[in-house]
Amino acid sequence: MNISSRRLENHWPGTSHQNVSPKAWYSLVSEYTRLNITYEQDLLPALSGIAKKVRQSRPGDVYLAGLWGDTLLRDLVWYLGASRKSSRRPSKWRAPSWSWASLDGAIVYQDLFPSFHLLELHTTLVDASVTLAGVDPTGGVTAGQIILDGPLFDVELYVKDRILGGFPRYYVRGNSLDVRFTPDCSGDLHDGTLRLGDRLACLRVATWKDRGQGSSDMSVYLALKLISDGSTTQDRLPTYRRVAHIVGDEEFGGKSTKAPTRRIKII
């Protein structure tokens, strides 16, 4: 377990800096999730040593299963890179669905692209918490939730066309959005977690500007599956699980029209 941590400490200069930027953390996560962890439950504990160093440079900040409270909305905008087609969930629950640690695979962050510039956050953070597996505040967790206020609308999962070999290309459509859909976990489309015709919730999180030539603004959404409508819980909040990261712009599927702001919980 410690081999991974030592390798990262040797090769990631951010651990020795007094001020660790969000992009430095995203770069670390991207590198770290490309390593092979022998025991899947060690993913967060193996990162604990470096997380403690970063925590020292971010006084008052809260570490939340691989994400940080002060930058949580930006931290949510992760997705699986080239390994997305073979991504999977660990055999035993390891982290809430909004954390990259809930999956096995190489993580990519929108903020790591040099041409991308964050224009606007559309969602606000109301509350976030995790239940620790032990006494280590940067170690493993047994539960976690975030409560957000943001533009939320329904989309439908469907097959738009098929590529060579007859493989379907999945899309979601709704509220003027019609974009490609690739789930966080590829197995969700095969084990019944996601089915054609499913109605999913789509939360608009942020808009980025791609400063590359001829590129337009890009909105990033989280696709969510309803777990509970909240009618039997004390807080009465609908509860969701994250299932995908979605991108929409004028060239690829348009942007959603204005949607009502709703308060939701993601676990």
C-alpha cells in the first residue's frame, strides 16, 4: 500500500509546496488512479499520507473521500479517461458515487486541459459530509453525501445510432439537450443498472470556455439516477447516485434551456 504513496511523493512536486493548487491535486489524482493498487479497498488509505500534506497547506478545508470542501464543485467534474470502456466498481463499496474513488480507472479532470477556463458555476454547495472508516480524516470512508442546489431537469437514455459492428451509441435527450452518453461504469449498461428509456436527472454544474480556435462554451452536467424521492426521510430531499459526466456545447448536442433550481442529495 505504501509503495504507491512513496512513488507519488517522489514524483509529484506539489507535496513540498506550501500552497497546493486545485490543478496540482487533480494532476495527482490523475497520476495516482493510473497505478495498480493491489487491494482495492486501499485506494483512499494509500493516498492518505499525501492528503495530509495537502491538508496542511489548506487550513480549514475538509477532505471528503478524495475531494476537498473548498473546491468541491470543481472537484466533482471528473470523468474516466481512456479506461472508461472497461471501468468498474470495486467488489465492495468504497466511496460515494460523487467521488472518483468509487470507481476503478484512470481519472481525468476538466481543469487539466490548458485551453479550458472556468466561466461559471451553476450549482451551489449546501452541505457535504463523510463517515470515516477509522480515526484517520484522510483515510477510508463508510458513507458520504453532498447536498446541492442547482438547475435540474429530466433526460431520457436512448440509442441514436450504431457504429461499425453494430455497437450502439448511447445518448440522452431532454430540455433541448441531445448529447452522447458514456456511463462512469461501463457495466451499468449491461447489468440492468441503466436501461434504454430510463429517465435520469441532469444537473448542470458549470460552464467552461475552450480557448482553442473555433471552440464554443461548454457546459458540464452530472447524470444522476434517483434512489429515493425523499418522502420517507427526515430531510425530504430526493436522493440520487451519480452515473455519468456529460458535456454539451453548440457543436455537440446544444445546451439545455433554463431549468428550475432544486435541492438534491447525492450519495
